[in-house]
Amino acid sequence: MRNQFKHNGEQIDLDIIVCVKHVPETAEAELKIDQTGKAIERAGLVFDINEWDDYALEEAVRIKEKLGGTVTAITIGAEDSDNTLRKCLARGADKAIRLTDQKFNNSDSYAIAKILHATIKNLHFDLVLTGMQAGDDGNAAVGPILAELLKIPHVTMVKKIDLSNGRAKANRELEGGLEETLEVKLPALFSVQTGINEPRYVSIMGIRKAMQKEIKTMTLADTGLTENDVGEAGSWTKMENMYVPPVEKQAEFLKGNPEEVAGKLVEILKSRGLV
């Protein structure tokens, strides 16, 4: 880790790490459970960068453009995850690292954070940005766990970041439309919420340049971890089975004029002891 400053105290040349995930787009897809009963069938699904990570990447690139420095995108996944890393490079990331090993399969949030930590701890960084959560499994734990392993401050649900004099002010989203402002010393980790910015489109020139850049790949052996640190063996939680929730009740539509509908509704409420 290193911090560099201008003569007036403004921090420059920030080394920023962005952790991204290659996930399926499931909003309009018909999902099916695979034969293992522990995952969805991937065939026919379109994969892209995790929505929250997209905003984290954009924020990292904007900070670099304002203050200088580098942006390194890191992901854990198979070879097809390179598509997401290429997108990161096309959007302004300088370097890309893919951590890939069959032994990483079935890693939970804790094991994933350990894999990322084993890599990031050997890099220079002033900021680590992650998405607030993953769109595929809905987990929001990797960022905070990673920060604890790195022994640096962290802020979640971040909607705004201001950097000055080696410190960062972050606005984080609360319930009810409220926000709070926290100030932490760098280096620090921020889990970014959607809406912090407007991710830019990838230009044709950016795509061409990205195709020429190297994506560094690392395996379990390169991280210094053991098989007991990753996968199910190194996880706190384990997937038992995945299933589509059964439909237990269906909506009942009441027909008739307003008076008839109101009467039927009152009878239903009375029958269930609600009035």
C-alpha cells in the first residue's frame, strides 16, 4: 500500500482495486435447477458484469481520471469471465486479474474473500471497491469480510465518495431514503450501491485496446492458500439444495359492483378473524 500527495495535500496516483463478478442475467430468463440440485442450468443464459460491480468500476475509473493512478479489476471464475474483465479494460481499467481453479468451486462468501485477500494483500492499493451485493446469489458479505482480512476500514451501501488529504468521506444509504456520512482514513474498502454514478458506454476504440491487453491468470497455487482454505472445506456455509418455491396460495379476484365486492371482502376478513 502507498499514498502519494500533491504539494497542496491532495492525494494523487491512487492504486484502486475493483472486485467484479461474472453473473447471469436472470431478469427475463426462465431458470431451471441443474442435476446437482445446487445450482442453476447455465446453458442459454447470457452472462455479464454484476450490476453493482458495474457502478464500482465506473467510480474507480472516475477517481483515476480526476486524481491519476491505476485501476485493477479482479474476478474469480472460469475462462468465460474474461468477457467481464475485457469490459472493465475497455471502460478504463489498466490491469485485469482472473483467479481460476476448480478447487475454488463451491466457495462461500468467506472463502471468496480469502481468495481475493491472498491476491490483493500483495498489491499496492489505496482503495478497494466492490459492488454492494451479487446479483446471482444476493450475498452482500464479500466486501466487509475482505476489508476485515485486509485490516482496513470499510463502508457499505456507498452512494458518494469524496477524497482529500489521505481520507475519504462516504455517503451511505440508509432505510427510508436517509443517508449518513462517514469519514475514514485510506486505505479503505467501499461497497458501492447502484446510482452512485452513470456507467459509461464502451467505445469501439476501448474494445480494441482491451483486446490487446493481458489478463493475468492465477491458480490456487499462486495465492499461497491450500485446498482447505477454499471450496466447501474453507467455507463457513454450504449449499444443501436449491429449489423453486412452491405456489401455496393463489390470488382470488372478486367480481361484481363496488358494493358486492366490498361485501365479499368484509366476509373474507371476518372469516379469518381479521375484523
